[in-house]
Amino acid sequence: MTEQFDAVVVGAGAAGLFCAGQAGQRGIKVLLLDHSEKIAEKVRIAGGGRCNFTNRELDPRGPQKHFLGKNAHFCRSALARYTPADFIALVQKHGIPFHEKHKGQLFGDRSSEDFIRMLVAECDAGGVVRRQPCTVERIDAAEGGYTLRTSQGIVQASQVVIATGGLSIPKIGATDFGYRIARQFGLRVVETRPALVPLTFDGDAWAPFAQLAGLALPVRIETGEKKQRMAFDEDLLFTHRGLSGPAVLQVSSYWREGQPLRIDLAPGVDVAAALLQAKARSRKLIANELASLVPSRLADAWVQQDPAWQRPVNEASDKSLAQLAERLQRWELVPTGSEGYRKAEVTAGGVDTRDLSSQTMESKQPGLYFIGEVVDVTGWLGGYNFQWAWASGFACAEALAAAGGRI
């Protein structure tokens, strides 16, 4: 027996849950499917289990400041119509306590489960039918809409929403389903790659710095040249295999294989001047003087790179101190790769926005919509990707309701 729905949303992550709830509350009959037993796993693990659910600093008039893709302006319409303030109001309506950490990042006070319960409650308020685990085996265009063959039977709907996310963190169920559906219906897909991901370095070349694993410090980091140059002031984390922390996660979205990173390990400090001043008054080892400017573990490891730096500061030449400062404040290194989708927080690339309406998220294939991470829209670290999930889901829900969805 074939069941009839106005719309089927495939993928019960942040975007899919939110879109389904909003569409249902606008009076259409919605079915929400997910192939995993647990829904919203990315919401569950986000922000260390507290969920960094949006960012107050998002500027919908200039989305390219915090989003990237082939057309960074594509997301402007949706972000302008559903803002961080709108989602904050929903969070407050559900009585979820939250706080701002820094740079506009908002986190729940308790657990990410608060936000999952909120999204489910919104679906319940819209009468959304939810099924999981339920695998979609085929989607075929049919008269008046689409036929979906699922592990729980055949379903028909005039509108289908793909909210299946990207390839990041496969252990929680990430697949390429959304890209396959896009290609099936003749839509273009921008090449995907891991984003917001730790970067790695050749084992031998990294050996001198592996001892710094666990060390974190504020830095200025940049990659790219001229107009493509991107720089961030964030915390850096040394790991056994390379670099992580907010600074590297942010810059990783813009980094391309073969490009160098340039890192200032003492931003806001004139290291050269400080060392020359120390030379005039101190007999301490250079490492000891350097430890007043950067963490001592970093200072100790840094001076090991050159015998000229392993002596009292008053015995060092001005030239060697200048070279030390230059190396510390313009450390240039080329990653050999990244930790890949296994550790990437998001997937860059995806369904090409040239084949989607920025107003409705509907594709060139009538009645087929794409929202959230599956689209070629990638936000910065700090709640921006969740805001894109809410905004794209909202725009799509409005469009579903406007179309009526009647089969």
C-alpha cells in the first residue's frame, strides 16, 4: 500500500528536523525519514555536548564574511529571513538556558539534548510523522511528484527535501546519499573536501614539534595569497600529528593542498625588540627570556632549532635574535594533509548553488529541495553552520507550504 504525504524530508539532522517541524506547523502533511537509529547526532556532539547553536555576529547583509562556497552570497536571502535572533527566540520559548562564550558564539548551559528535544517537539507540534531507522532505497520522479521506495514501504509525495548532510564524521552515519540524488536528477555537485579539520604534517619533519602535543596558545594564522588570503586570530593546539584548535579549524576551510600556513606565535608582541632589550640587561638563556613572551614549552622547543639560540641572550648576535623573532612570528610550514572526514566538523562543497533557488532551496528539478550541509555553503566555526541549517530549513518550509504540497 502506497502512503501519501505532501512532503518527505530525508535526513533528521539539524536542517531536516527544523524544516519538517516548520513545514508541518504550516499545515502540510510531512514525513521525516532517517537511516540511523539516533537522530541529530551532529547536534548531540556539537560544542563538546553543549551545542554551539548560533552566532550573534552573523551579518546576513555580508554572508561572505562567515561563509564560503562557489557563491558565498547565495545564503544571504535565507539568512536574512531567519536570523540568529529568530532562533534565539525559539530557544527561549522552550526555556533552554544558554550563554555566550566569545565572538558571538552561543552555547546551551546544560546539554545538546535540550536542543534535540526542542526540534522533536517542534515536529510533534506540526504533526510530523517520523520514521527511523528507515532507509530510502530509491527516489523516482512520478506523475505529480515523487515515489520513494523505503525499507518501511512505498511513499508518494509531491515534494522531497534532501537534508542528508555531508561526508563528515562517518561513524555517526554520514553518507554521500544527497550528492547521489542530486546527480541522479542532473544537478551539479561542487567537489567536496573536509573542512573545519585538523591539519597534519610529515612525521619526520614534525618530530621536533610532536613534543609540544597538548600545548595551546593564541596565534594569528593565515593562508592564501593577496585577495584569497584569509587570516584568523584564534587559539592553536599542537597535536602529535600536526596542528588543531580553532585557529587551524578555521583556516583549514580555505587551505588548499601545497599551500603554506603562516603563523605568528606571539601576536601583538614585538619579539625582536623584546629580545634586544633583554640582551642589554640579562644574562639568562635565550629560552628563558623567550618564555616570558610565549609558553615555556614552546620557547624550549624553538631554540633547539639553531645552536646560535642555545646560549645566554647577552652572548647572542643581534642578527640571530632577529632571525629567531622572524621565525617565531612568521612561521611558515606546509601541511601534508588533514585528518580527513573522520575528524572534519563539516564538508565543504556539495550541491551546486547555481542549480538551487536562494529563495526557496528548490532545485532545477521541480519539487526537489536541498538544505543544510549537503549544499555548497560552509560556515565558519562558531555556530554559523547551525544557523545555515535553521535558515535554509526555514526558507524551504515556507516554500513547501506556499506550494501547498497536495498530490
